[in-house]
Amino acid sequence: MNLDSKIPEGPLAEKWSSHKFNMKLVNPANRRKYHVIVVGSGLAGGAAAASLAEQGYKVSCFCYQDSPRRAHSIAAQGGINAAKNYQNDGDSVQRLFYDTVKGGDYRSREANVYRLAEVSADIIDQCVANGVPFAREYGGLLANRSFGGAQVSRTFYARGQTGQQLLLGAYAALSRQIGLGNVKMHNRHELLDVVKVEGHAKGIIVRNMVSGEVSRHAGDCVVLATGGYGNVFFLSTNAQGCNVTAAYRAHKRGAGFANPCYTQIHPTCIPVHGDKQSKLTLMSESLRNDGRVWTPMDAETAKQIREGRLDPNQLPEADRDYFLERKYPSFGNLAPRDISSRAAKEACDEGRGVAATGLGVFLDFRDAIKRDGQKAIEERYGNLFEMYRCITGDNPYETPMMIFPAVHYTMGGLWVDYNLESTIPGMFVGGEANFSDHGANRLGASALMQGLADGYFVLPYTVGNYLGEQGVAAAGKVTTDHPAFAEVEADVKARINKLLSINGTETPRSFHKRLGQIIWNQCGMARSKEGLEGAIRDLQELRKEFWSNLKVVGGADGINPELERAGRVADFIEFGELMCRDALMREESCGGHFRVEHQTEEGEALRDDENYAFVGVWEYLGDDVEPNLHKEPLIYENVKLATRSYK
Amino acid sequence: MEKTMNLTLKVWRQTSANAKGHFETYKVENISGDSSFLEMMDILSEQLVEAGKEPVAFDHDCREGICGMCSMTINGIPHGPEKATTTCQLHMRHFHDGQTITIEPFRAKPFPVLKDLMVDRSAFDRIIQSGGFITARAGSGVDANAIPIPKKTADYAMDAAACIGCGACVAACPNASAMLFTGAKVSHMNSLPQGKAEKHRRALAMVTTMDGEGFGGCTNIGECEAACPKSISLDMIAQLNRDYATAQVKNFFQPVS
């Protein structure tokens, strides 16, 4: 497996501009001869499809939702970072770059992160041009707020629905291109496999989720922007349909999978209420700007609160432990996500948790309301408070919110080089689906930034470069008549038939729940050698059971949500094993990956830069063969590796 | 312990777009008040699957009230009885033990039923494709602070842009009018300085597409606003009417596109 990261020569700040100059261009008149397949219509996919079409390429875009406007980018609440320094508080490209590398616990690639910080300012300009109604001050200029892991205010936002507004901006641009006939949109289609011709990605096999028809699509290259794999945990903040199938199918066809164990557990979610729950709901991290996180000092008081015998509002100041402020005085309630989540888990492990299950901590706005008035708080977080009230039945203006960590984002993903090209030539990967920018932990408000950076400002250049290198004579040469398409299509159909013909007794959802339990317990917030080894055995067992006792009602034709889930769960089970292997391999703690064997005396993550400053990239070798590990060393020329401290 | 409830569900079943549909009655038991409506539907589905029957097909995705994918008309009201709430955010604590709940798809001619409770809302996409955008190619934006936009204007645009495109407004309207949806998008973009250049073109194109898709006209009933999970205001329809009328007059003297 060739892991040449293709980082351009030259000083960090000049890499992207010199690379842009050195890349091949395609003459505008020739662009229409190329056909680009984009899978996914979120911020990365939607923006890439729109931008490539604007440049003149012929684009086909696929999404599993009923409209490209519904991709899960829409659910991001808090905001998007950009190094605009509109607040005159010391921000710069260099600082955003540094914060992101540090926030990622020094496990990301310097050159990619620098480029991300560099294009961040262009993203805001582009979004405003597209009509994104960002929050503004009375003077008419853009407002900012701060987010975890940063000491400057660089986050742009649109109430509590920044993701929706950014996605609607990209969707509008995409819709314009659909209307002009430059993009052919395929809604309600799910990617089931990738087709390679002479080693290059040249097409995909998809299933029409309405008719059930399996069809072939050929292109000159393929862009995957298919999101993250958080639903491997069953309960996560992801949408119900989010899945790993596209990325995992590409992996099985030769794309290296990087750092699958890097998952983000977000500290501020609404606690779990019961076993029939289908998803967890995130409360934006922006709430930590004004909310104070606490639990009672002792377990006995916590018990009284849990049992409803004590009103938390009545608890005197001295009996409250504002544990983030205590442990991390300089960042306080805005400590990064991995650190805040672990601190909450620790408090609950000590029996000081609240909520009926004991798995919850308070996020209290009492002091902020006293200081700024309820109206100001309403203005800032009104819709989030409303959402909380709607889900829990509690009024957070009167009683403190309860939160608990939940799986939210996955930093691992398909390995890509500086051009966002995977180890399969001609297959590009953008957004959460790739591994590139967040290292072992993502800072708040950086996912939207990365999705749009990839979609608007990176892929449109690097895809063009690839097409230019292939030459215009190659444009459109591969068609769906190529035998490779028939072969992969036959595989896909055989797999569907297999899923339908097991005739066992257990439903896909039940398998999914069992999978989630194994992963959450052994590959969640705290991981150990013993636990992971056990999990791998359990997952192998679960996989066997799945393929011998699965029950899928309905047939291959028409709408069949059970069949859809079965296919996704099958991939999640295999992928879960890969995750555990990666976590087992990484004998250190970094960011969201916490190995109990590797911690400081104070219980903080203990990195091992000497042995583990690399990207772990897995090569698939067969269903019952252990995957092969490859390493891309991470070389830091501009940032000095240090112990991450937010104290 | 928390209280649970037993419910009778009358659910619309329809095998495919062209098939004839009918109501089926099901019972679900021990439903927690903290479950969402869709979690209750999950329980029903698992129950059906375990009995070897096909589950009820329904659209859903984010389950946090923002993607606009979930639909369903519950006891005659799109997204159910709670104000400003999507089906996925409707919790069972708003129902009571022993209640019978009728669940139908969003009913409107431009939203054909695909299966059971799933409908095809792609007509909304086509309305946007005809004009619901601001033409600004990637990379062509000027500095974001170059054009100050008064807070009031930005807030108004945001109010309009909050629409999630779920289609409840259409399903609630006796005329199956899409004026609230189209009005929201037109108001969002036409009120911003960046959107002014295409203001008239946008209003004309979107209304033409809307009519072509078979949506009915607005007769000021107001059911759309009442059903809207994001509380989009009827003012958006007023703005659409204004912008459309102006555009028509201008277009009469000199074509705007």
C-alpha cells in the first residue's frame, strides 16, 4: 500500500499556493467531456458537486435521503470556525492551525491542517455570498462566539442551526447546477460498491431505494463524501441513515482505512432515557460559553437528587463541584470535547452522576441568567433550550440541564493524501469520511469548516488535477459495459440475496443494538487491552450469528427499510472489529482514544510520541484474514509536540 | 417508576405508489412517555417484523427536528398535535394510555405516496432548482464583512431560512398550496442585499414552477403556519405576493430574465 502523502515542498504557508500553481488544469472546453461521480450531498459532497459543475464538469451526485438538502451536516448546531480575526483578539491562520493541531492531540498532518486554516476565511466569504444568514451585530457586521479549545472568538453561527444554513447554501448552489442540467441528482440511492478499472476508481454500483433496482454508473473519477461511522455504536447523535457502507466497501476494494479508533464522544448530549431509544441528541457545545458544568461534591447528595428528594437549585454553592473549572482553570467550561467528556465520566464513575440513570451531569445557566438576564440567554440559545424542553419535558431556564457524553463524530476515515485522494487512484474522499484534519480529537466548529473547505476549495482543484493528468483522450472512455461493472454488480446482487435468504430469527435492529453495546463498552470512552481483545472475539461471534440467524422481511424489490439496515449492520459489524484492532494496536492515549493503561497520575491521556506519532492505515486482506497495518509517520516541522494542557 | 401507556394505532398501509391503500389497526404496549413518536413507530415495526410481517415504511433521518425528512399526519394534523414540533421531536408524554392514534401520510396531490407513510416531495427540490439560490460561484465571494447587513434584516432572513422543507404546510393546506415554503425561500433571499440582483427573476421562476408542479393557490386559511414545525410566519406569503406582483409588472415592461 503506497502511503505517499504528496505534501508539497516549501514552507508551510506557501505549500497550498505553490501546489495550486503546479497542478494540472483542464481547458474549460474540455471539462464537459469528463464525468465526476460524487457520493453524498452534505457540506463536502454538495459543495464539491456544485463547484465542479460550476467549473464545467459533468457531475452525477447520489444521496440516500429524499433530497440533498437533508444530509446530516444539517444537524450541526453551534458554528463554523474561520481565521478572520474580526474580533481583533489575536486570531490568525497560524493560530487556527496551531489550535487545530493541538486540539487533535498532535495526530494530524500539519500541511493539511494549515491549508484548512488558510481557506477558512474564503469559506465565510463564500457562504455569505450564497445568502447564509449568519448572526450579525447591530452595526451589520458578523458576530462571533467562542468554542471549546480556543481562546479567541472565531466561530460564526446562525442561531443554533449553523449546519442547516450552511448546507442550504451548498444545496442552493447544487440546485442551481441541477436546474442548469450540469448535475444529475440521484436521490434515494445508496452506494453498495465501488468499481475499479485497471486499478482506478471508475464507477459505483447503487441501489434505488424506491424501486430496488441495482444499477451501474461509470465516471472518470469518484468522490466519496459519505460521512462518518458513529452509528457503529447504535446510539449516537448521527442521523438514522448514516452508515459506513460506502467507506467500508471502498476499503474492501483497496482503500486504506486510517485511524478507525479515533472517535469523538461529545460531552453535551441529552442523557439516555431507556432501552427503546433510537438516538441521542446533542446540545451544542456553544452552551458551554454560559452554562457551568457541575455535579454534587459527594455521592450521597447525588443520590438524593437522582431520586428526586433534593432540588438541585437548593444545593448550596459549597456542595457543588464545578469540575471543569476546578481541573482546567484557564479553559474552564470550554475545555476540549475529549477532556470534558472524560471528566464527566469520571464524576459519574465516582457515583456523583445525576439523571435517573446516574449517567448525567448538570449544565447550569443560573449564574448566566442572573448576570445577563433571561432575555439575553434566550436570544443566544432559545431554540436549544426549546429542544431540550421538548425532549426531556424539563424547563432549563428553571432547572439545570442534564447532559452526558455521546458519540458524535469520527475523526478516523479513509486515508487520503494531500490531494484528498485515497489509496485507490481516482477515488477522492472529503468531509468526515476522510481522516485528514482532526487527528485524534476534533475541536468544536471545525467539522463544518472542513466539509466546506474540502468541497468548495480543495476537491475542485485536486479532482481537476487528476483528470488533467489522465488526459482528455481518456475522458469518458470507461463505460458501464466494461466487464468490471458486471462483476461487481453480480457481487452486490448476490449479497442482497444472501441477506434475504438467511431466514433466521433475529432482526437487523437487534443485531445493531448488540453491536453497539460491545463497541460502547469496550471501544468507547475508556479502552483496555483485555476489553478490546474480548470485543474482537465477541464481534467475530456476532458476525457468524448475523450471517446464520438474520431475519429480513420483504424482498429485494421496492422500498425495504429492513434490507437497507441489514446491509449497513453487516458492514458495521466487520468495521467494528477493525476499530477495535486499531484501538488495540495503539498503545498510548491520545485525544478521543483513551487506553486505561496509558494515563498520567492525574488521569490525563498519556501520549507516546516516540512510538505512535503515525497514522495507522489498515489494508483489507480478506474476510477472515487479519488486516495489514501500514504507517504514515507524522512529521512535525512547525509545531513542537507538547503535552496538551488546558489547565 | 415512570408511567407507560398502551395505544391503538390506525396506520395507513399502501404497498406502492399505484396500489390502493387502507388503514390497519395495531396495538402497542408499555410505551414510555419519554419515547419519541418515531421510537414508538420503531417498536411497532419490530413487533411486525418479529411476526414476519412487513414493517410500516416511513421517512425519518436526523431525529432531532432539523433535516425535515420525517412526515406523517397524526390525528389529522401534519407532525401531530404539538405546536412547532416535528414528528421526530413529538414525545409520547403528549398522549395518554388507551388512546387511539390515526397515522397517515402527508396528503397532497404533488406529494404522491411511495409506500405506507412515505411520500415523494421532490417537487420542492424542483421549485428551488428553478430559482431558490443566489448565483455566486465558489470563490467569487467578496469579504464577508464588505456588505454590512442590518441585524433586523439578517434576523428576518434567518426567520425565513429556518424552513426545513418538510412539506407540512402543503399537507395542512386544503388547497395543497406551497406558498409558505416558496414564500420562505423567496423572503430569505430577496431580503438580503446579495439576493437583490435576482429578486424578480427568482419570484417569477419559483412561482411558475410551483404552479406547474400542481400545488394549489393560497386562500389565506393559515393552516400552513399552524402546522409548520419551525413557525414560519404567514408574512412570508405576503412578501412572496408583493415580490411576485412587482416582478410581473416589471416583466411586463421589460423581461426580467
